[in-house]
Amino acid sequence: MLDMSWGEVMLIGGVALIVIGPKDLPKALRTVGQITGKLRRMAGEFQMQFNEAIREAELDEVRREVDGIKRTVGSGTQGFNPVQTIRDELKGAIEAREGRNAAKPGPDALAEATAQLRAEAGYGGSQGGSYDVPRPPHAPAADPLASDQPATPPGA
């Protein structure tokens, strides 16, 4: 503690024995021990309070950091709702599919387009909207689209 050797302690004890006297020396040593104990307890309490204050300061700092992280994460996730995102994606996919189904031409539109193409190609045809487009009287059954029978391969 004070880095004293045994010789120094004995010298101090001898001087104390001469100065205080043999009768009052035990009382004095007991008082010195009690004062030393009180000083040690006070130093321990002070050190404990000091360490606690440091821990609280560190905890406050850690709390501030955690609150900052929470605020950062909270501000970033306000626009992110996984359930709502999935719901929106599914709704968009369904609407897109319904839109494609609505954009698909019906049988009447297909028949009209086919008749119009045949009329432009010189095959004639009706605008009646049916799939069976009559064959023009002057054209042979060379058009595989116009015939109801499968095309025969050459040489058969």
C-alpha cells in the first residue's frame, strides 16, 4: 500500500510506543484501525458511485444510440408494409390479367378480322362474324384456312 518495509514499520511502532506510551498504544491503534476502515469504506462507496455514474452515462449514450437507430428504422419502414405490398402486387396482377382478358377480342371480332383479311387478299368473304367463311366460287380450295378439310400433302 505505502510500500514500507518491515524495518520501517518497526521503527514507526517504536516511535509510537515512546511517544504515546504503552498504556494508550492499544487504544490509539484501535482508533487508527477504525479511521482506516472508515476511510476505506468511504473510498469504496465513492468509487462505487463513480462507477455507477459512468455506467449510467454509458447507458444513456447507448440508449441515445438505440433510440437513434429506432428512429432511423422507423422512418425507413413507414413506407414499407410487407402485407400491403403483397396485397398491392396481387391486386395489380389480377387487374392486369383481367385487363388482358378484356383486351382479348371476342369470337365476333376475330371472325370480322379474318373476313376482312380475306377480303383484302381477294378471297372475298362475308362480314357476318362467323368462323366458317364461304369459299369464293372462282377460287379452288388452295387456301388451307378456307377449307374445312385438312390439307393433303403433295404426292398423296
